[in-house]
Amino acid sequence: MATTGAARAKQDALPRSATITIRDQAPYPSGKVEVEPWIGRVHFVNKDKKDYRLRFWKSNTEPIAGIDILLPARARVTVMIKRGDEFHFGVFHTKGDEAALGKGGGPIVN
């Protein structure tokens, strides 16, 4: 059976949202996550009873060059992505710069 153009476009469409769950400081899924650009959202949900620092950085750069966002205990943070963006993320303790102890994932792309 032949597939119409509209049906193919619907199958190839990117999701409007994705959820990354943090449990024991580890992200799941930890691999590539892709959402629709400009309107797509990536939700980070913290299931742990402690705050974490989410660090986002562009591919081909050092993590220390990224930006940090607080992910409170038992809370969620939502980020949006532009067309053509690609970044990685790490889940770090909120105190100190313990980059070696973070657990990361990505890339997150549109």
C-alpha cells in the first residue's frame, strides 16, 4: 500500500516534548533526545530528594564553558531548543565545581 505525503510527514515529525528523568543523579534516557525546534520542550524531572545543577554546553566545547541551571529536589525544569541547536548536559551536585562527579547525557537536538 502506498503512503501519502501527508502520512509520511506525520510519521517523520519530531515530538513536541521529551522527558529526561533524574534518579540517583543519573539521567534517563542518557542518549540522544530530539524534539521539534522552537516549540519542542525537554523536561528534566528530578525524582531525588536533593537539588542538582544541570549544566548545558554546546558540542565541541568544554563543559565548564556551559551554563548551569538549578534543578530542585522533586521538581522539574523545562528547556526549549532552537532549530539547529545541539547541546550536551550534565547532572552535578550544587556545591563546588565537582565536574568529575557529574553524570551526563545528550546530545539534545531539534
